[in-house]
Amino acid sequence: MELGRKLKVYYFTAVFSVAFSLVGFSYNAWRLEVTEDNSNIRMAAFEVLNNLSELEQLVFAAHYDQDQVAGNPRKGWVKVGLIQDLSSLISPEVGNKAEQLRKTWGGSWNALGRDDDAANAVVGEIDAVRAEIKMVIKDLK
């Protein structure tokens, strides 16, 4: 094989190797970023699910048990605020559901213990946020 042909093969191999390395590195960096994003979404989702269950327990204590300590509406406002803050980290859809939960809580918290519709409205919104979170987690890659 002549020297010119050998150099062409060498250059082609070198350029191909560099290009292949760059593609591999780019994919690896992208995959790490997606994995980190998914991890953050999962962590926020599980924290929101925990706070949703605590809010639901608070609603039940306030409405059905008439317990002013366990069903303290100030604790409910804190839970609702935290749920709304963390929901924006999960997805816009979950954020919208959390905003609706906040609005429903704001219109219903003072009727807990007297009005079944108020308790049912808040629990319904809690369930809606839960369902949206489950869909987001299910769709993560």
C-alpha cells in the first residue's frame, strides 16, 4: 500500500474516532442530565405525596373528629403551601392541580367540621394532585 493511501486511512480513522468519542460523550452528558432531572422530580413527587397524605389526615381530624389540634387549619395552610411549592418542580400540570387545591382549601378550610361538601372538595383536590403525580412518575424515562 502506498504512503498516501495509508495516510488517508489513518486520517479517516482518527477523524472517525474523534467524532465517535464526541457523540458518546455528548450522549453520556445528556443521559446524566436526564437522570438527575428524573431523580429531582421523583424526590419532589414523593415529598408532595407525603404532604398530601398529612393534609388529608388533617382534613379528617378537623372534619370528622372535630379535633382542633390535629386538624389545625394553620397546619393545613403550611401543608398546602409546601405542596404548591414542590409541585412546580414536578410538572406544570401538577403545579396547576396544586394551585386548584390551594384555592379549594382557601374556600373550604373554615367550613370543615360543619359542611361535608367542604371536606369532600378538599379531599377531591388532594386525589386529583395524587393522580397527576402518579401519571408524571409513570412517564419518567
